[in-house]
Amino acid sequence: MKLVTYSPVAGDTPRPGLVVAGDGVIDIPAWVAPAADVDFSTVLGIVRGGEAARRALDTLASRAPGEAVPMDRVQLHAPIPRPVKNVFCVGWNYREHFEEGSMKLQDSRELPRWPVFFTKAPTAVTGPFDRVPFDASISTSLDWEAELGVVIGPGGKNIAPEDAMAHIWGYTVINDLSWRDLQRRHGGQWHKGKSLDGTCPMGPVLVTADSLDPGNLRVTCRVNGVTKQDSNTRFLHFKLPRLVQELSLGMTLEAGDVVSTGTPPGVGFARTPPEFLKPGDILETEIEGIGVMRNPVGE
């Protein structure tokens, strides 16, 4: 099952939609009866609605009303346009990416024994086809990082690895866009360089966890049609159960929390010479079974 957040007409209030065969979108609030314990007006509300919300979606999917609108005729937003918390991100989670960064920076660091976590501000989140802002007076070192995104379903604290997958509601595509000079400017803290507005494209859909095997998905990133990253989630160093476990230790994860699981090799700063995005570029981020984002870069 796939969900989207969309506007039937550009400028309309975003609403949740169910994707049906042929890439049609069904307006969920128009077809699902209101419920006291579920907010069907947003994807976040549906995720928080747990089993009751899922049963309603299953019923809707089984009868698939004929009023579906073609997806290419609506405006798609990030599935969760404004997460309640910062987006949790994982650094150095593909061995090859860790090695290319270490070589570029001439750093003899060792592969981490524990996941490296940082966050992106909620205001960084943008849609799968939205323009990425570019302000040369702030930075010109904008880099790409294609990543599998995870949306937490049932929340929890101190989650055991064997229980972790039951706490995942679904999967989406994220590009952890990074302004490299800002990333390194602030005492080794990455948050600022990762959190400028529009630097977290997300989408185009949210795929429910029962519809996808996250352990074997091709991850690709293209700039102006040229492939820059091409890998697979099977090469994740820390797998999803470990990430959920580590994040939840002593810290409550809640329904709707978003986790970006790390990027494979092929980023721009590690190339010789370094490559960065510039105005006019088209950034495509694709994950098998989820979809493709196409974000123009512009001032």
C-alpha cells in the first residue's frame, strides 16, 4: 500500500491520498468515515492512528472507488510535510561511503562501532518535486545523499532488535542534501549544514512496511541524467533493527518520527575534482519499489 500527501490543485490544502493501480490517487478523507480515535486529514494522523487507521485503509483499498485522480495531475508534497521532531539521520552507514570520505579527508578513522546520529530541522523537509533553494551568498557546496527513509509506527523506548521491525510503519525516499562547508564549520556539528530550508526532499510516496522488503532495494541518485550513486540497501552497515534499537535507548520514539538511514558512496565532495550541485541542475533520487523524486536546483 502506498500513501501520498497531495493537493488536487496547486495551492490547495494538502490532504492524504491512497495510491491505487495505474498511479491514481483516492482522496482518503472523502471516502473514510470520521473516527474519534483517528485523524484522517493527514498522513501523520493516519500513522498515529495505528491499527484502526490501517483497517480503514485496507477496506478502502479493497473497494477502490472509481474517483481516483491520476498522480501526474496533482501536486505531491512530502508524505509528512512537517515532522513533529527533527528528522533523525545516520552518518557513515555504507562502508564504501565511509571509506571514500576517510580517503578524501585523509583521516585514519575506523568504521564506527555504534551508529553516528545527527538531525535535520523539520523546516528542511520539502516535496519530491519542489525546487531546492540555492543562495550562493551562504554556500555553493551543495551535495547529494540518496537515502532510504523510515517512518516509525508504534512508538516505544528501549526497543529490542528482534522487535524493531514491528515499530516501522513504512518507507520513503529521502535526499539528505548537505552544504559541505557549513557542515564542517561549526565545531564538527553537522546540524546547521544539514538543515537549511529545502534540504530534505522526501517522497514521492510512503510505502507501508508490509509491502516492501527494505533489505534489498536499489538506491540511485542522478544529476542531469548522469548516475552519481548506485548501490543497494543490503550494504547498510547498521541494519534497520540496530538503528531503531539504538535510537530508542533511553529516548522515546513516537509514531510519525522519520529516520534517514544513511547514504551510499558516490557523493560529490569525495570526487576528484569535487562536484557540487548548482542552479539549473535536476536532482533525481530513486529507490526501487518506492519511486523517483525530481528536484530542480535554483536560487
